[in-house]
Amino acid sequence: MSSSVLEHQTSHPDPSEDSDIPSLQDSSAPDAPKPAPKPASAEKSSSPDAKESTGEDMAPPGSSTAGFDTLLGKLVVDSGLVTPDELERCTEELQSIDDIDDPRTLSDILTNKDFVTRHQLNRLQKEFDAKKSSQRIPGYRIHKKLGSGAMATVFLAKQISLDRLVAIKVLPKKFSENRNFIDRFYKEGKSAAQLNHANIVQAYDVGQAGDHHYFVMEYVEGETVYERIKADKRMEEFDAIGIVQQVSLAMQHAHERGFIHRDIKPKNIMINGRNKVKLADLGLARALDDEATAKAEAGRAYGTPYYISPEQVRGEVDIGPGADIYGLGATCYHMVTGRVPFSGKNPSQVMHKHLKAELTPPDHLNPSLSAGFSQVIEMMMAKSPSDRYTNATDLLEDLELVQKGESPVFARPKVDLSSFAVKLGQGQPAQQKTVAAGEQGTSPLAAISIAINILLLLILIVVVVMFAA
């Protein structure tokens, strides 16, 4: 692979479970009560050598849990894990410990008596840390963390003034002093605010609370297309067409208003319980007329390797709606085949295949697909933007026809007659001349060859006429 392709690493990594964002506290919750005096075992455990709990793993027995043990009794009772009588028995046992070198804490006694599991305590401590070490966002009550990734953490919250559930995306603290990340974060919010469509996650607010920058958006209760693929392996054609149609409507709206998404993929497509589809995450969205940003990003690939368009891989300046159509095509390919279009050992290898490798037709991997739908997907994923659908409107027209069982208008089958053509005069390697010197006329093999080619030409004319009609 050339070094130029290696430079085109995506600057928008796939979300992972790792994040350094502290969770957020209820904005309307009262201040936490002052902790009661710690038992002797807890006091002696707060030595300088004790590690502070991160919320990822339970602290070892005897180490400081920063108030967790102090409130643990209330937490396990409130959560229904332990009855008040069981808690009282454990508390009495803890208080009866006379040996100051005994490291046991309440959590140890609860687990030793099999009242709770270590996993349950781990979950409780994460929830405790989420409320304890947080900042507040005025006007919102944080309920829980929905997910986190390299670029942001998303929380479920209630907007108090309108009494509605919302999702709040928070920029990681490590990026809070990086002007580029902050600008991109606010740009996402502003871009989303300019789009108002039933198939696009609606933006509500963007701002800053303490050290954190946040973006409030519509909460979609459901699953992503990625989660659906993981559960079902691959989707039925009817379901896939319905999803692609709704995303196409979202793209049509965004493109008509001068925006391209640039990161359409299964994880950015939400499906609610009523099969309503919402396109999310405008973190890489760019205005079509934003020449300054386009030039600043020239030569760099922005997108997700498995679904990125060839022109994005090359870091071209002129990125248009065709890039979104390609991304949706790659997503659809994954939906109906259960496989990404191209795979490799690393992102560079995958992106190189988007540039050069021939696409295996989706109906070769899933024979149940109709020829028309397979043709639509292949046209969406054409290497050159000029060979793809010009816009989402044309794509929607073809999808509607395929849905009715009819042939698409814009997507055409590839006809390769090279394997059928018979070269004139070509015979067997050891074929002797059939026309002796001085003989007149045409050999039987040549006559048959001419007839076959004429027949193929007639068939091609009939096919062309039928498609034209």
C-alpha cells in the first residue's frame, strides 16, 4: 500500500467502552449528606497507599471507597438486594470486630454471607460514583449513562422544564481544553439544529457546565442497526428496504439544506420500538459550501473505515452527497449479507480495498435477495461518484420500485458478453485446415461462429429494448 493511503487514518474512531468522562449528577438533587463516622476498619483503610476507586472495579477489601461503605447499607436496602433485618445482622457483625487489623468492611460481610454478589456491589459502586463525582447541567436531571466512546459519553436525562426525556452527549474532559475538539463539538450541535426532519435526531441545546461541554438531543428509545445486525446476523430484504428508505429521506433533507453527514454507518442509525428510523451523530457533518473546512481537511480521511467512500479515503476536497450514498450502500450491504463490504487486518487495508477491490455482489452472499435490490446496492457502492445515484431522490425512486417487485430505473445489471462471444476462425489447437488449397467457400466452424455471434447480437438488442421500455 502506498504511504499516502496510510496517512488517511480516520480521525473519528469507532466508539469503544473506554472513556474518562465522569458521570453527571442530578441537577436538582440536594447536596449529598455528610458521611457518618467511619467504622474503625474504614478509618484505618484510608491510608496514603490506598488507591482511589475508579468505578470500574471494586476496591480491594480494606481500601478506601470514598464514602461508598458509609452509604452502602442504604444503597443495598433501597435497591432491594438486602432486607433491613439482613443489613442489621451484617452491621452488628461489623461492629463486633475488635481486632483493629481486621480489614473487613460491610461489603465484605455482605458478600461472605451471600446476601449480594461482587458483581452487584460493582454495579452499585458505579452508580454511586456516577452521582458523587459529577458536575451538574442546569435544567436537567441525569438518570443514567447510556453509553460512552472515545469521542463522548451519552447520558439519559429529564429536561425539567418540559418534563421530557432527552439524551445528553458530553465531551470528554481530556478534550475540554482542545479548541479543535470543542469547535467540532459545537459545530455538530449547530449543524443538527438546522435540520428538522422526522428521520433525524433532533438537537435541543448545546452549552457548557463547569468543565464539561454538552449537547442535548432527542432521546430515541430503541436499538441501533448495528445492534440489530448483531442479533439477527442479517436482515430480510423487506426490513432492509424500509430502513434504507427512511435514512434516504433523512439524507435528502440534509443534502437539500446543504449538509453532508460523512459518517453513515449502522451505529449511527437508530430504530425505535415502532420501527421509526432516526439518523444520528452529525459529528462529521459539513456544509457543502464550507470551502475553508474542506481545504483544511484535504488529504485526510474522515469517516469510519468499513463504510467510508473512496473519495473520503483519498481526502478529496470536493466531497458531495455521493459520499453519503456510498456509506448508506455499505451499511445496507452489511445489513443484508451479515458482512461488511471489505475487511482487512487494519483500517488502511480496509480503505485501500474501498479504492481498488471489486465488490462481491450482495446476492452472491445472500441468494434470497432480489436482483433489483442487489443492483441498487451495487450502484450505491460504485467506486466513482459519477456511477452512483446522483441524489437521494433517485435512490428513493428505485427503492420504491424494488419494494413493489419491479425493476429499478436507474440501477442496471452489468451485461458482460465477453464470456459468450466466439472469436471468428478460432478452432481447436490441433484443428487441421478444413478448406483445402483451391477449395472455395467457408468452413463449417466459421459458419457456426458467425451464426452464434449474430444470435448473441439479436439477444442483446432485445434486452436493451426491453429495459428502455
